[in-house]
Amino acid sequence: MATIYDVAKRAGVSITTVSRVINNYPNVKETTRQHVLSVLKEMSYIPNANAGNLVRKLTSTIAVLVPDITNSFFTTLVRGIEDKANERELSVILGNTDEEAAKEKLYINKFLERRFDGLIIVPVESRGKNLKAVQKQNLPLVIADRDVEGINTDFVSSDNWLGAQLLAQHLLELGHRDIALISGPLEISVFRERAQGFKMVLNDNNISIQDELFLYGPKPSKQVGYELTRKLLASDATPTAIFAGNNSLAIGVVLALQQAGIKVPRDISVTCFDDNDSSSTLDPFFTSVIQPAYMIGYMAAELLLKRLKNNGDTNPTRLILKPELITRHSTASPASSS
Amino acid sequence: MATIYDVAKRAGVSITTVSRVINNYPNVKETTRQHVLSVLKEMSYIPNANAGNLVRKLTSTIAVLVPDITNSFFTTLVRGIEDKANERELSVILGNTDEEAAKEKLYINKFLERRFDGLIIVPVESRGKNLKAVQKQNLPLVIADRDVEGINTDFVSSDNWLGAQLLAQHLLELGHRDIALISGPLEISVFRERAQGFKMVLNDNNISIQDELFLYGPKPSKQVGYELTRKLLASDATPTAIFAGNNSLAIGVVLALQQAGIKVPRDISVTCFDDNDSSSTLDPFFTSVIQPAYMIGYMAAELLLKRLKNNGDTNPTRLILKPELITRHSTASPASSS
DNA sequence: GTGAAAGCGCTAACAG
DNA sequence: CTGTTAGCGCTTTCAC
């Protein structure tokens, strides 16, 4: 592959001049520029980013790490990040941690080695071990969606308590009293907060908490939603509604119900957080609390950019956006309440 | 961030020795090694990959480009690549082209600049313009799934003609004669081949081809599947079955049918290529031709690795794997055939 | 076993 | 406007 030296020699100028042309510096005579440009093209020159990054000490790219690349909540969030980053000519590089702390650690290490300019992460490892390593290297860091205690940095999320409360109130208003919770692990902040908001509403309405109705799995996935629902159905609990911790869990829930011959919402109502994907734009089904995924990503990128500009020394900002309840076709009054 | 010089100074050795320890070279006295190791840890040293890549002229990472990161066919394929790559300690970096040639071009450029060791791509731009640029730089290249004429390199896919024929035969055996095709663009090899295989079977069975039953959209997406199906329903064609070009299109097809009050498979049968996602493991619905997505990725990585080892000078290999017809619940005999 | 020195391809002062 | 020079942080001969 051609280097800047090859180009310089062929064009009969110094490498500095070539560099100036490549980087669009103004102080080059127009004829020289045109000539160099043509040689550049002729030789199919492609700059070596490793060399450039090394001397510049900047890579012009930020890294993004999300737990589940197949979940539209996260892909939408990433798109928000990309759009903001592209406004400033920054590339974004994406990693999928698969809800596994070990993968998260590996990715973080790779990112550190490559000296990316910053990291936006929806964390998996909730005790902050992985993120401490990031901060130790002074890599500008923004956390999105899931809070991690002990890590003091910019944070963007939505109001999970409020969202859970909206969902719970909606179900109560429909007449439900026995509501099950199918949730991800309580170590992850959003599931903890949603469970808390939910129980708070039950308490406020003097509805006794039945522990056997609250099921927590290791991951917020379809698979787990399915398994937990099977377990719920096998128990002698008799919920008239199910509150799923997120969109993926909700799909698992509905599949398990379908398989058991239980109709939604006729026999049981189902609600959840977040939309499922573009198909739901066409055939919206779930009554759910929609978080502003795109905006969370967009704002996270904005905070990171600000941090990059100020050389890192900004006070940590916490941004909590408002979610919104969208009532659709997966909820109805309980059959027995009539 | 600590450099190798900082570590060397603190440890009282030369940078060469530090480098040897970092890279696990054998010729270092054990006590020296231990000492350097402890200093490395103490200083939280993280090697600068840009510097390393620059001198090594290798990055130990391969790039992967797929058209739709939300489609489980591609995520499964990518997992196959990752597994094979990880066997050889290679990282993989993933890009999502969103079925857009322009994005593909941007990604390819970034990858070239970063001097990755190789590229595995499911191409979008079907005239080979983007890939020519790759070959001009001598970047080891493997094409997966979609063929691109004019680009002579390793290629792994599955037998799309055969798959389409299996699907068509299945429908014919059920008694269908008026079968619609909802497809992605013919510029993309797999859709071209599937359409050909399908029509071939119709011809072989003396079924006249009704052009109004064949609809091609710009992208193989849910959205497009939905829109084409609406168009089909609005026309005066009366198919008893629909052959969707891939899994995403199929979802759009079913949504449009649902919305029109048409039941699958009672009123109309639907088949497609590929599975939809993990949810279909729980509740398999579509009768479809399943391509060995994981194996396609795995073999693609294997070919790339071979090419890397042999310094690029291997003869191009073409690997066409067998797909499999899985009969499930979206197909039945036409109502009118009774 | 260990170190000195050259150089990967590029940018950024500094001169002119 | 243009060129010379000194690194960026690391690996890799080549000596000792």
C-alpha cells in the first residue's frame, strides 16, 4: 500500500505538502494541491490510521457498548448516538456484550488499547469493576440507561420509577389486583427501579404484595421471559395481569401464554417497557411504557462530546428523561372482575 | 497513560525487555519477568495498539460487514465468524451497512484506513464497485451469502436455487397454483436466484407465470414486505400462497395479511427463507428454507484465515452449502382446492 | 538474557 | 507557500 512517501516522491513534493493536501490545510498553492490530489488518486492512496492516531493522540472515534444488539431499544439508542456523533465527524464503533460481564471486559480492553476518544456504555457488570478500569485510564465515559453505583460520570436514562408507576396504575384502573412481575435481575438498576416503582403503587393502593408473583431471571431475554412465565403458570399463583420488565421478556411471556392456550388480553393482560421493533410500528400490540431510546443515545453522545471538548473536566451530569405510557391491545379488564 | 518507556524506567530495564514480557517472549529471566509484570500491573499499563499495529503491519483483527444487524440470519452468521476467528485469537469488528451502498463504502474506507487484516462481507452494492476498492488494496476478502460478479475471491453461500425449488415444490404439493413472490431487488444475487429457482419449478410443472404475482422491492425488510403485500392485495391478483424472499419480508407479509383480516394459513399460505429469531425456537411458525447461517459464517472465516496464512495467494474457493426445508404452520392446502 | 538503535507512516512545530 | 526535522509508542534486528 502506498505511503505518504511514495506519493511525495511521485508528486515531486515533500511529505509535509502531501500531508497538508490530505488534511485539507489551506496553505497550499492551488496548482500544487491539484497535482498532489491527482497523484493521490492515481496511487489509490489510503492514509494509515494507526500512524495518524499515534501522533495525533486522537482517533476521532468513540466506542459504544450495548448488552443486546438484537433489541430494538438498544439499536435505536445507538442510532441516536451515531447521529449526534456524525454531526461532529466522529465515527462510532459498536460492541455487543450479550449481557455478559466477561465480554464487556474484553471489549473494554480492546477499546482501551485502540485509544478511542471516549466510551458510551449500557453496562452489564453492575458493581462497576469494568468501568473503574475505564476511569483509571481517564477515558471519557458516559453511562446510558443503567446506573452503576460508585462510578461518578455523566449518566443518561429515563425515569424508570415513573414508567413503572404508569404501568401499574393503568393495570389497577382496569381492575387488576393480582399482577405478576417478570423481571431481569435486580442487580441491574432499571429492573430494580421498575420493581420498586411497581410495588410502590401497589402499596399506595393497599394491595398486598404476593412474593410468589415476582419472578426475576438472570437476563432480560425472550428465553428467560418464557421460562419464568412457565414457572409462574406451574405455580398456584393466579395473576390476571403480567408486568414484563422489558420488551424481550414480554415476548417470552406471550409465547409461554400462547403455548398454554391463554389468550392475551382476554384471559390475562400483559404490559412491558419499550417497543419491540419496527414491526410494532405496523401492528402495535403491547401496552407499554416507551422510553425515549433515541434521545437517550443522542443526549449521551452530546454529553460525551462536551466532555471531549472540555478535556474531560466537566462536572458529571445526570439526565433523566420522561417515559410515556402507550395503551394498546395487550391489556384489558380482568375477565373475573365483571 | 503509561507508555512502555515509563514502565521500563520504573522497572529499571530497557524497553526491549518490557516489550518481551508484554509479548510473552521466552528469553527473559524469570525474576526479571516477575518484576516487570508487577510494575506493569502497578502502572495499569495498557499497550497502544496503534503503535503496535504500525510496526507489526498487522492488527490481529478482521472486519465484518453485514446489511442488517437486526436480522437473526446475519447475527447468526456473524457468530459463526466470531467463533472461528476467536479460535485463532483474532478480534472481529462489525459494521452494519443497513442495506445501503453508501454506508458500505464509508465502512470499507474506515476499515482500509485502520489496516485490518481481512474483510468478510455480505455485500449490498452488487456491481462490485466497493469491493474493487478492497481488492485494489490487496486486503484479503471473503464474500458471504450474496455473490457479486466481477469480484474473484473466496465465496460462501447456500444453494438458493435448490432452496427456492424445495419451497415451490412444497407449495405445489399442497395444491397451490397461484403463488405470489414478495422479493428483495433482483440486483442482489440471492433474490435473483430464488426467483429463478421458483420460476423454474413453475415452468417444469406447466404453470403459467403471472407477472402481476411477482413483486420486487428495494430492500428485503419488514417494511417493504408489508408494502408489497398491500400492493398485491390491492391488485386483482388472487394468490393462494405467498413466497417471501426472506424472513424480514415474510413478517411484513403476515402483518399486512393480518391487517386485511386474512388468516395464515387458512386463507393463504406463506413461506420464506430463513428463521426469524430466537422466538421462533419457542414458537416456530413459518414453513421456511433454513440456510446454515452459522456454518456460512464459520466457513467464511476459515477461508479468510487460510488466505491470511498463505499471504493471500490461494485460489478463490466457492463453497455452496445445502439449505433445508422445514415445514411448519404457515402453509396448508388452499381453501379453494377442496 | 539484555539493551541500543532503527524505523513503522504520519503530524506538527519550526525555518525559510 | 514549502521543506526539514523531531517525535508518537512500539517491535525488531543486531550486538554484547
